[in-house]
Amino acid sequence: MSCRVTGHPPPEIRWYKEGSQFQSSSRILLSAIPKECHTLTIVSAEEEDLGSYRCVATNPGGEASTSCTLIVSELPTCPAVPEVTQVDGDGALLLWKPVESSEPVTYSIQYRTEGGEWRTLAEGVADSCYTASKLSVGAVYSFRVACVNKAGMGPYSEQSAETTIGEEQEWHIPLIHTIPSRAEDEDSKPESRLPLFPMHESYTFLSEINRGRFSIIKQCRDEFTQKLFAAKVTPYNADKRHLVLREYHILKRLRHTHVVQLQAAFITPKYLVLIEELCAGQELLHNLAERDSYSELEVREFLLQILSAVQYLHSNHILHLDLKSDNMVVNENNVLKIVDFGCAQAYTAGKPLIVEKIKEQSENRAPEILEGKGVGPETDIWSIGVLTFVMLSGDWPFASDIDCEKEKNIKIGKIKFGRCYPGLSEGAVHFVKCSLNNKPWGRPSASDCIVLPWLCGDQASKQRHSVVSFPTAKLHGYLREREKRRSYHCTKLEVPIQ
């Protein structure tokens, strides 16, 4: 143990263990080398040496002290089995659950091919994820990890499932990049030791576009092509990494006109960054509110785009689970895109999905969520029904001045049609009733919705139903109230990106 001491006049130095002063002995050596650096050396430390040590400096000007505790460092425990979550070309992304430890740890990673010996892939890995590269394409690999601390290396984990490197993919999304933490200079000023985000050098981050409950969206530019993209930055804890990566795994599978396109992804020990196409435009309800008026025709055109995307998601066994205006952007040509998949999950047809957590947006929660039951494709249809009602009313379908009444209205399916704009067609009312059925099995599928006469009728029928125009003053009021709630729930996190 060492302690640097300065003072004038030169201070007297005393050492204490558990409050009792002690002197040098044959096994415990006290020295000052150089003059201002005082050291305590324990030769062949034993169990009786464990405990709290304090160095006290005293001169006529006063007293100062510092202390430390000597403990036994044990070998770390065995990590969980690593998982190969993506393969791309000659690379693979490995993830594993971090080992709980009160002291700094690193990881050692080994691999082997079929019938081969274990070989070291990497050592000194600080995070519980790693991007392996330059693997043999076509070979079958297994991986294992061990945790290392000051006491040494613990046991290796069980091997991962066998993975073939370089398998063909229908669409190519670059392998997610792992970026280690930036080393900190102990002598640097506090303001310069922010957790800077060392981003891939090909992207320059620009202004903030939006922020939600858990993420921040920034505009960024690819320096190679000068093309603009949107970067979604989501902070996470290491033990929840698999949850934030779920959005990445879902987006990389999707290709649809009305679904945002993933371009690349980066992961650091604290953040996941998804580089997505930049969807220029306005949120859906704001797009309608900026008009002098609108009709059922415009509402139907947006619904057909939403239902087309949701039909595609459900056909690929994906639930969105957060379909609302906030997550839909409309460009100047009235093309709509769904842009946020933070709550999306894969599901098995016919098997209700028990979700761990759904964002607490009470206005969109279906009865099955309030009652703690499993969710399915019909849960997305409910959200579309809520959004449709808002577009046709500038209000919420289950409004009440009493909070408990709101949930009761949802559970019993009591829709406040009296709040809708006058002059709605029978088809519009029928669609809202069907999609907001309080029984999940009573709601139509996305495919059923698309062929409803109200949505797919001939042009003459559509024109007849679009005669009535809806003023936007009421929708403006609805959005003002919603923005107040939204700003309260938005993340306040500031992500330093360079």
C-alpha cells in the first residue's frame, strides 16, 4: 500500500490497522521511497492481515488521513453460456450474461471448430459481448467464455450451440459493431470525463430529432455517401442487453414500404445505436392537424398503409405492441412509415404472448393487457382502432374525468361515439366497433380489415363518404394535452455523442 504525502513542515506519518497503531516488523515493512511516498508492505500476507488500514499525516497545521481495506480476492464464477446472436460473412456477434462482481473483471473467449481443440479468440474483453471476425467461412464453430479478476481466471462456461459461419441471408444488414468503453484519464478534469460515445468514424451526429420514454433520436450523416440517417440511441444495463437487442433482431428481418429500414447498428457497454433510414415528415396526427380540414377519405388512406404494414408484420410473426401516432411519420407525399419497434416481439401463431413490459401508455392499452392476459395480433388491431377513433373525433374513445372509469370503459368496451365528428359513415363506425371489441377473439385480423368495403370500396363510394369535412381545432386541443403528458414521460438522459 502506498500514500503520497506533502506538507510544510514535513508531517509525521503513522499507520493504523483497525484503529490500532503499529510499527515496522520483520513481516510488515514501513518505508518512505522517495521522500514523499510512504509505503506499507506485508510480506507473505496471511488471514490475520485482512482488515482496514489507515495512514495518518500530522504537522502543526493539522491532520489528514486516507484508508483502504485488505480483503481476499476469490476466483470469479463461471459465466453463462454465450449466445451467437448474429452471423454475417466471416463474423459473428457473441453475447453472454455478465458475471456479478464487486471488482473489475474481464473475459477470455475461446473457440473451436468441429473436432478441433479449444483456441483463444480474445483476452481482456471488458464487456459481455464481442464481435468475432476473420472466421473461416463454411466452418462450424462453438464458443466459450471465462471471467478473469485479480485473483486469476475462473472456469470456462459451457460451450455455445454450434454455428455455421457465412450462411446466406435474404437481406444484408452489417454485423452489429461492438465498441469498447473509452479509457479515462485519471488526471483529466471532471467535465472532460463524461461517458463519451466513441461512434463509428463514418457517421457524424447532428441535431436531435425526437426523444421517447427510453431512447433519443438524432440525425446523422454517413461521411462516405453524405446521406442522412436517423440514429436511435437506447441506454441499457448489461443484464437487460438482450431486451434492447430484440428491436435490432426484428428490424433486420423487415423490408416493407411502410416500415422504417435498418441500415446498421452499434453497441457499447452502455448504449445500443440503430442507424435507420431518415423518415422526413410529421407525426401522423400532427400531419392531419396542420390541414384546415380533412375527411374520411384521408383517414382511410392512412389506415390502408398502416394495415398493410401490420399485415406484413403479423405474417412474419411479429407483434408491434405500440401502434400509435407518435410512432408513425408521414412525408410530403402522404406516405406513412412505422418508425419505432422498441416494444415489438416475435410470437407463435395461436399462442398468446406473455410480455415482460409494455410501455405505460394507458390510452392504447387493450383489455387483455389491463387484465394481465397474453397478447396477440388482435392487440395491435385494438391500437389501430384507438388511433382510428382519434382521427375521426379528435378525442379518446374511452374518455372519462375519473381514472378508474377509463379502465372500466376499456374492459367493457364502452366507446364514446358521441365524441366523434358528426356525419361519419356507417362503414367508419363499424370499423371502430369491430377493432375496439373488448373480446380479443371478436376483432378482425389485419387481412380482414383491408378487405372491408369501407376501406377497399370503389372510388365512387369513397368520394360519397368523403363529402363531410372535419375541422382540426378539436384535434389541436387533443394534441396539446397529449404533448404535456408526453414531455413528462420522455427520457431526460443526455447522451454525449461524438
